[in-house]
Amino acid sequence: MALVPPDKEYFSIGEASRLTQIRPYVLRYWESEFHLLRPSRRESGQRKFSRKDIETILKIKDLLYVKRYTISGAKKTLLDDRRAKPEQLKIELAENGAAVELLKETRETLEGLLKILR
């Protein structure tokens, strides 16, 4: 796995290609196939890949090249992983009682403010 320089937030397609060891034309193709991979664009139209985009590229690379998924299988896996994230957050919060109590207090405060505003 490539190391992402800590001082950069955005990368050109060439830099993303070097970091991930994936050719630029493949990255452009993946962008059209995987809706989770959506780099922003500069005013000139050049792609700006974020750190999250680089992570997504590495996940896609692993699914396609290492685990030998089809493109549709990789899409489904990525979407399933994305949908599973809220469940993971619930589990982590449930394990930390102080965080849960703080969230409950915050909710009660917000509900009280909402009643005042109505």
C-alpha cells in the first residue's frame, strides 16, 4: 500500500496514479463506474483527488485485483460497507456510556429549545 504524504490534502490524477499504482486511464474509468469515487474538479477541469478518494481507490484495487471481485461485486461490497457504517457507530457509542449520556443531554437541550421556538 502506498504512503500518502501527510502535508497534502489533494492530489492530481498523476499523483493519485503513482500513490495507488493504478494507471490514470483506469482511474478515469473507475470514476465512471464507482459512484463513491467522485474527485472534485479545479476551475480548469482537472481532477483533485482527496485523501478519502485515495482510500477508496485502494479499496477498489484490493477488491478487484486481490480478492478478484467483478466490478458489480465490488460496487455492491462498497455500498454494503458504506451502509454498515452507522451500525458500527452505534456499537462504539453503546460501549462508551459517558458519550451516550452526553448525547442524551444534548438531545434534551435541543428538544427544549425547539419547544421554546415553537
